[in-house]
Amino acid sequence: MRLRDPERAAEAEALLQARLASGRYRDADEALCAALRLLEAQERGGADTRETFRQDLDALLRDLSDPVEAMAAAAGMLGRALGISRAGYGEIDLAGGTVRVERDWTDGSVAGLADTPRPLAAFGPTLVAELRAGRTVVIEDFRTDPRTQGRASQVAWESIGARALVVAPLVKAGRLTATLYAHESRPRRWTAEEAGLVREVADRTWDAVGRARAEAALRESEERYRTLFDLAPFALIIIDPTTHQVLDVNAHACEAYGYSREEFARLTIRDLDTLADSDAIRARARAGTIRPGLQGFEARHRTRSGELRDVLVRVQGMRLAGRDVTYGAHFDITEQKAAEAALRASNARLRLAIEAARLSTWEYDILRGAGTRAGPLTRVLPAVPSDREFEFRSWLDAIHPEDRPEAKAKFSAAARGEAARFEAEFRVRRPNGEWAWVSSFGAVVEHDPATGAPSRIAGVAQDITERKASEERRLLLMREVDHRAKNALSVVQAALRLTRAADLPSYRQAIEGRVAAMARAQTLLAEDRWAGADLRALLSGEVGPFLGGDGRRAQLEGEPVMLPASAAQPLAMAVHELATNATKHGALSVPGGQVRIDWTLRDGTLSLRWAETGGPPLAAPPEGRGFGSRVLDGTMRQQLGGTVALDWARTGLVCDIALPLRGVRAGR
């Protein structure tokens, strides 16, 4: 084909550059051949038969991937075939109000209509109605056609510079979406074959345009996906849900794990998962393909350098490149897990300190006018239900009338920020009607960011009834001691006065013996008693912090038992060590693991069994004797004189403890 015409040569160069930029051709030669075939088909458009035109049009459209280029090239073939002034596609907006042309073809005698939206109604309501009905509109001269009369229509028709035209509408899903127009600058009598050709080109081209737009949208979507995939600030790993083979990763995954994309392609997800649990990995991957939405779980992965990292994995199944894959987003939560562990340890230490001090904590929201209480002692602030909200008024009403004004004044002053802290001792009524002494201390811990006013006050409370009673007993005892001392002195004086002996040594021995007998009597009067501890509450308090908020993971079964003070703390230490071991290595280290604690009290001996199930299988007992084992031995055997038996069964650790509790009986 000759390209002596400068305009045609420029068109060939533009087509060539467009094909090179599209990326659909292997090299410049292939792109050049495609461009030449397109121009050759366009050149033949006006001379070949209609069948040849169809074939050339199909060949032309097959080579084009850009929708605008496809519309312009088809319009050019149609314009040359009909020998008209202008041809092109006009697209209708969603509301159907305007028609817009992106690019059209002209023979040079008229201007193009691109980039200037025009109101569709301006061309006459009759013509618009025919187009919306899907009928091809043929006008031989708009100045004489009755459908285009009216001043507004005439102005609109004059503005486009066409006297005669054929317009083929494209109605999709009941809506006018586009038109293919063939314009002639002079009046023209159109044949039925010409109108049919416009209709046929409109349908054929629009199908190709739809396909090209879908392909362009797909390419754009894939490009956006790839960009987001690579720029995601977390590791993205795509695996085969059956073989676990790594199919693709993003740049963040390479940076986080230390592998290149090529190295990742030789790995499976099992190579990263330190647990190496194939069944669990398979179940997670399968869940990501069959369940709707993201499925999340925690795992521990090893990087190329050997570093262990905790990760939160969210998986989603999808169809990618014709195959089922599992798409996993991996969020590094190592620091978060470490912080959570430190917080749990801190809370455990705080709880132990609170329990050791026999305290209860409370908070009060000054702005809402409601407070909450938490702590191990239900006797503290007995008017306030444990772990429930309370109102200031209900709390004040429970205070003894003699103590209420002072407590209210001190609390209000602290809540308003007028006092540095709240500190008071007062009596509150227990449910059984008795009065209990409470000592409470608090201070403002939060302020309103907007006003700076105090917004939350927190503190601790302690039941000091026993202390108050002890103080009263001490005063009574002091008076009694004073009385007894006077009596004792009187007795001593009497003994000195009445004792008789043959010599001084005999006298001294008699006096010392009597005084010693009196001292022993005073010692017996001064002895105090230790409070005991409820066994179930002790076990629940020690195991609870290790259950992650799911109380169903621990089952406690046994009769009510009150432990003597000498056994409470050692047993608490032993249970704490068992729970710690279960959290690190046993049943509480994995989801679904459970602990069961059973106990009985027979003939003064407490038999307690700790049994773990659902944890990692145990291959054999540990090789060494750890700190926990030494604590069990030191507290149960050496301190309390009991026995400890450890059974490292494959299903989980079983620990049997037997403690002699002399004088203790079941029940309360």
C-alpha cells in the first residue's frame, strides 16, 4: 500500500505509535504490520462489496484494543465507504440529557464534533423519541424535514454543519446509550442499503467497543490491584490452598521475611510456620476458599534469619488466573503480643498485690455519675455489687449517718479537684444488717480534654472491720493488761511477802517458778488467730487470668473447703505455677485447650487433681527439673508435708496433690 499522501502517512505513524504504546505486540515490526493492515482496510472501504466491507471491518476491530480508536477507525471506514463528510459515535450520558463525541472522522470539508457536549433535546422531540425507540433516523435535508422544524432545532442543526444524516441508535437494557451518525454537508437522498450499512456498523462496532472497554477496565483493575498489592504496608502472600505452595508475594513480605520473590516461589507456607501443623494450615487455607469474608487467626512465623515473629493472618479465597488461591494478609503483632504479655504479667502482679493487701479497687465517672468496683473482697463496700455500676447516692445512703457528711464532703472535694486526694474511714451496712468499717483512698486519674475538669476518680478500699475490732480489743487488752499487771504485781508482792525458804537460793528458785507460770498464762492470752481461705475462690482467682476471658476453658469441681491460713498461700503458689506451665507449653497455649481441677476432702486429707486436655501432644516428660517443679516440691512436700505426682500423658499433664489439713472439714 502506498503512503504518498502526507495525511495518510501521518495517520499511519499515529496508528503505529498507538500500537507500540498498547503493549499488545512483541516488537515494532509486528505493530507496523497491524497498522498497515488497518490503513489498507480503511482504503478499501469505499470500493469493495458489502461483504468485503464486513470482513475488513471485523479485521480492523480485532486489531484495536483502545475503544476510542476503534470507534474512530470504524467511523473512518464507514465515511469513506459512503463518501460522506463526517461520521462518528456520540455517547449519551446516564441521564440522557446530552450527547458527547470523543473523536470522529471527517473528509476535511467540515469540522469534527469532538469534546463539545450538546443537549439531545435540542435536535427535536420527534427525532429523540425515534432514537429512544431504537429506530434508525434518516434525514435528507433537515431544513425541510418536519421532524426538525422549530427555531431551537434549526439552530442546533445549523451548529453541527450537516444538512443530511443517518443516525443509528444503540439501545441497551432499555436505555439509549450511544448513536452512530453519518453526516453530509449537502442535502442527500439516502438508499436503504446505506441506512442498513450504518445500522450494521453501529452494532458491530459497539460490540467491539464494549469488549475493548472491558479489556481496558480489566487491565486498569489489574494494574490497580498490582499497585495496591505491592504498596500494601503489610505482608501479602498468595498460596495454593491444596499444596500450600507460595504463588506470589508483595514487596513488604520480601522485606519482612528476608526472601526474594524467586526464593518465596520455592517455599510453602509450612516453611514459614514454626508450628508446622499441616492439618491446621490446610484447614486455614481451605477456610479461606469456602467461607465468605476474611478468616483470621494468629500464627508464629520464622524469617530467613531465624527470627520468630507473631503474626495475625487474615485469609480470603478467590479465583485468580483461572485457579483457586488463598490470599493471606500477614500483620506483624510481635510487639503487640509482647505488650499484652507484659500487661498480663503486670495485672497478675497487681492482682496479687491487691489480694495480699486485701484491697478492692473502684472507679467513678464524674461526668456520667456512675462508678464500678472490682476486687477480690466482696465485703468491701458491701452496698455496691461486685463488677457492676453504682450510683453515688446509693453508695452514700449505705454509709452510717454519723460518718456520711464527712465521707461525702471529702469525696466531693476530690471529685471537684479541690482536694489532692480522697481519704476516709466510715461504716457501711452489710446485707445482713451489720455495720462494717471501710477505709478508702482515691484521687483524680483523668481530666476532660475540653475543659480540664476532673472526669474520673479511682481508688482502693479495704475492709478494716477486723482492724477496728482489733484496735478495740487492743484497747481492752491494754486495760486488761494494766489490770492484770497490777494484779500480777500484787501477786508478786504477795509471793515475795509470803514466800518462805531456808536460804536465799531456795527463795530465788521458788519466786522464779511462780513468775514463769504467770508469764506463760499471759502468752496464751496474747495469741491471735489467722483467717482461712475458700478453696474454690483461691483456684478461680489463680487460674482466671490465664483463660483469656473464656471461663469455659477451666472446669472446677469439688465440695466447699475452707483452707487454713498456713496452706492457702503455698497452694496458691503451686496452682499459679501449673497455670503458667499450661499457658507456656500445655493446654492453655492453644485455642480449644482445657484444664479441669477436681478435689475431695476425706479424713482430713485434701486430694486435688489438675488435668489438661486439648493441648499440644506430649512426647515425653521434660528432661530437666524446672522452677515450677521445685516450687511444687518446696510448697507441697517440704512446707505442707503433702505429696505431688506428675503424669506427663500424651493427652496433657496430670498433677495429683495430696495435703494433710488437720482439723479442716468440708462445708462452710
